[in-house]
Amino acid sequence: MVFDISSMCRSVREAARVLATADTNQKNETLFRLTNLLVDRSADIIAENHKDIDAGVQKGLSDAMIDRLRLDESRITQMAEAVREVAMLPDPVGRISELVERPNGLMVGRMSIPIGVIGIIYESRPNVTIDAAALCLKSGNAVVLKGGSEAIFTNRLLAYLCRQAAEQTGLPPSCVGFVDSTDRESVVELLRQTQTVDLIIPRGGEGLIRFVVEHSKIPVIQHYKGICHLFVDQNARIQQAVDICINAKAQRPGVCNAMETLLVDEACAEPFFSQLAPRLQAAGVRVKGCDVTRRYLTWSEPVTDGDYDTEYLALILNIRVVAGMDEAIAHIEKHGSGHTDGILTQDVSRAREFVRRVQSSAVVVNASTRFNDGNQLGLGAEIGISTSKLHAYGPMGLQELTSRKFVVFGDGQIRT
């Protein structure tokens, strides 16, 4: 049977009208119900996830892809906690800001309002199903979920639990729509729903995002690549810098905020590499280095200019030795994706200069790139990371899922 996306989107649109004016307590109670359902049904979720894992192994998915797909008790607990954190965050809907009095006595402000219906197209990670649904529910948006075929069993159950939580609190269950189809044409059909869907947010590899941007008739929030850099300044604390770099590359290499290129100031290269080399080898990191890097790391491979533009999502790291911060920033400007870049230094003035000059969605100082994540930055969860500056930049949490309308309060004023 062919899945009727158009009809489903119309139902979601109707639900969005109800959700836009839902009481904060009702929305929060829905999220608490979802938290409980995730915990109570964890065994069922893992059983469905095993079906996806087995199919992925048979298809020859990479270890990184399997890791992104896998759910266990710990990850389900983390998902439930993320939902709880979203419930505890302030409700952005209806908030009036910038209220000022005009010379004629009018009070003019801006009120945060839901965007409407948001379509999420994503690959691999089934936790996106829960994060997206929770954030959309709390921000008063209905959502249409289109996960990848590799997670169809897991996503189907998770979407059902979201609808069940909504129904238990009196919200229309159709506020969470799910495209129950593995057909690629279903993505194209979703991207044509201009009358019912207001915004598309794709999450996945560059190929998926370019496909969405090319075919969508609906505005798209873009995030092509996560080519993240760390620059080790000559004033870095060497042991601290080594610890941070290993975390940024090896803690979870298959995610978009993992470091792909390490830039090292030539002034500290020798002591830094002497401590970094054994840690990289112990972590199983394959290194592609510039000529200077290969003099220190003789076991590394030559790096090419094209490698600097590659998001590996694996235990592969580019390393380049640079002649100071200006050259490091020039490299980031040429090869960066606007995702996450950082500096490791004890020189406050150089840290401030780096933060001012590098225009990525998150700029970190003496910390891992892995912190550019909605949960880690206090958003509770994120629906995606935008690397385009319209209408949001960086992790998209509750506030980024609202728009603003003008509200005008008068006392009989007329325009002359």
C-alpha cells in the first residue's frame, strides 16, 4: 500500500492549530508521559532496534553508522532525560520582548510564536525522533518525521509512543506525523507539501542534505558538513591540549561535532607531538599529515588538499603544522564548514581574537568540539545544527523553533 503523505500532512496541519495555543502545563505533562513511556517500553524499543541493527549489518553499514543506529538501556535513559529537560525549560511561546513606547503612546513589542509544521528528514540516529518530537511539542509546533530506512522499526515505535503521550493528555495525536515508508520517493513527496509544511530540517550526511535542498519547495535549514578544527596555540598547556584533542577526535568519531582537522602552531609542535603520538596510536586513529607533521609522526600518511574538505565521521584525522594563529584562521576560513572550531591556549588576548575572527556557529576555547550539542549547551536537546545564519545559527533548541510577530497595544490612537 502506498503511504499517503499528503493526507497525513493535512492531519498534522490541523493538529498544529490546536498545539499552537496549548497550555504550557499540558505540553509539559505530555513530555513527562513520553519520558515514562520510553522507560517503561525500553525492552520493546531495544527489540525493534535489534531488527534495524541486524538489517544494517547485512547491508554492510559501517561501524560508525551502526553505532549511530544502536540503542541500549543507557541511550534510552539519556533520551528520556533529554525529554525531561525540555519539559523543565521555560516555554518560549507567547513571550513578549522588546516592548517599547512610541511617541504616540503605542506600546510595540514582539511575541514568540510557533513556526507551524516542521518536517524533519534524518538518517541513522533514532534519538532524533524523540528529540525532534519533544522540542516541537514544547515550542507549539507539529512535526512530520521522516527517518532513514535503516531505522524504520525503531522509529516507527518511537513515533507511536510520542503520539500515545499526546493522546493521554488530550492533545491531538496527529501532532506527531510519521512517514511510514522506506521509499526514497516519499522524501520528494514530503518536500512538495508547501500548503501544509512550513519548514524542513534535514539531519544526516552531505548527500542527504544536498538532495533535500535541491528538491525542496519548502524553506530548508542547512547543515552540509561538520568539518571541525582545533588549533593548538604556542601558549597552550600541552597535557590539557592533548586530552582535549583525543576527546574531540576519538570519544565518538561518527558524529558531526568530532574534530576532523588538527592545526598545530610550529612553535610548540615538538613537545605537543611527543605526547600526542602515543595517545593517537592507542586510540587507533589513522593520521594524514602535512610534510612537517610527518617528520614528527613518521607513521602518518600524506594529507591532500581534498582531505581537508572531507568529513570522515571515523577514526581518521588530518594534522597540519601552521606558522601561528593567522595561518590557522586562514585554513579554517578556506576549509571550514561553519560548524565548530576552537583554540587551545592560555593567552586570553589570543583566545579573544580567535573568538572574534572565527565565524563558526560555535567557537570553543580550551574545550572539546564535542560540546557543540544542544543538550551540552543547555538547550535540553536540539532539532539540528544550522550552519546557515538564516534563521538560526548553531544548535536549534526551543527558541530557534519559534518566530516572532509584532504586537501593538494602544488606547485609541489613529494614524493621521
